[in-house]
Amino acid sequence: MEKTNKQFILLRMISAKTYLLFNLIVCIFFVSTSSMSADDSLSQRKALLSQEADSSQWIQLFNGKDLSGWKHVGGGSMSVEDGLIRGHGGMGLLYWTGEKFGNCTIRVVYKMRDTNSNAGVFIRIPIEPYEEWMPVYYGYEVQIDNQPELSDEDDYHYTGGLYSLTWPLAKPGKPGPQWNTMEITLDGTRTIVYVNGEKVTDYKEGDPVPTRKFDFEPFHGPRPDYGFIGLQNHGEKDVVYFKEVSVKTNNNTLK
């Protein structure tokens, strides 16, 4: 995570309990107000995805042209450049709007601009993100960072792991500008991550995790079976390109 973010400096001045209470209040307000209005376009898109949902095919969430169906929160921005999603500055999050995903496999094809860059794929975000730190604390980040030691971090922060929670079973991440394929399977409370065909993570809720070391790491605790997903833009020096974000559904994937 970006340690110099001004908003994070402010968040560090308040206790985790206070921040949890604040987010709970905001979440309740957000959910209650969101339920008051019907979104026709969202319903149409959801119906389309439901029609396309088939365990034998991939549903493309990125059309290669623009960010239709996506929304950005937090610092910096995301754009489409030569058919690829890329970040500008940050820290921020580009998330797929409307649907929560579970019991599915999410495929992300990406490359780092430089030998090593920092980003992440977020999963199991409990509610629609309203700022960039809520997903960090309450969702899971599947990390993209082949050299966490450059940020004084260890292999609990390596590519394909659940950030700060899981130790890599393998380290198959390719440096820039080579392409990488990450497949994240959400199977109930179990999360399995393959990078370039090698299993890096196999985690289920309740498995032991290390002690939380840094304030910018996620809070410990269970995540929902179904959640929003997103892509992180980490900072001006960390540019990652995404050319595919797709989902292969299993039963009862959409919520």
C-alpha cells in the first residue's frame, strides 16, 4: 500500500475501532440509500450477464475500448490506452459496478510497465466502494508485486497472495514487460489463486494468518462469499497494464 497517502496519514491518527464504527455507519447509510432507487441500466446488465452465465465460457468485463461498467474511487485515475487499462497516480480503485461475484473464477491478464510495479486485484469487497481504503481494510487484495522487499515488506506481500495474510506457495510472477495471467477462484469461503499456471494461494476463512504488522494492512476477520471486485492504481511510479478482466461463472455467481 502507498504509505505516504495524505488521507491514510489522517486515518492513522484515529483508532481502528473508531474507523470501524465510522465505516459501519457509512455502510448502513450507503446500503439504505442505495436500496431506495432502481437502476434500470444495472438491471439490464445483470440480466445480460445472467443470460451469458455458463460454466464453459468466460464473460468479458473489459471491452477493450472504454471503461463501461466500471467506476473509479480514490486518488489518481484509470484510463484505456491502446486497448489496455492503465493507472495514473493514486492510490485509487477501479471497480466493476453493480454485481457482486462469488463461486466463480476471475481471470486477469496484466503486465508491469517496469521490471517491477505495484498494484492489486481486489475481491470480496462487502459493499460498493465509496473510497479507496474501505476495500483495503474490509476486502481482500490479491497482490501484484514481485519484489515486496523494495518496500521493506516480506513474502506475505508477494504477487498472487492475499496481501499480508498468505505466504506464497510458489513465486511465478514475471517481470515487466512480460504478460502474466492470474486466475482467482472464489469457492464459497475458499480463495485459490494461480499465477501463470502455478498455485500461489489456497486459503479458506479461518485459516491462521500472521499478526497485523502495519496500519495500512487489512483488518483481520471473515469476508463475504460474494463481493465487488476491482483493480488498484497504486501510484505514479507503479504502472500496471490490464488487457483482460473476465469471469467464468459457477452456479449462483451473481448477487
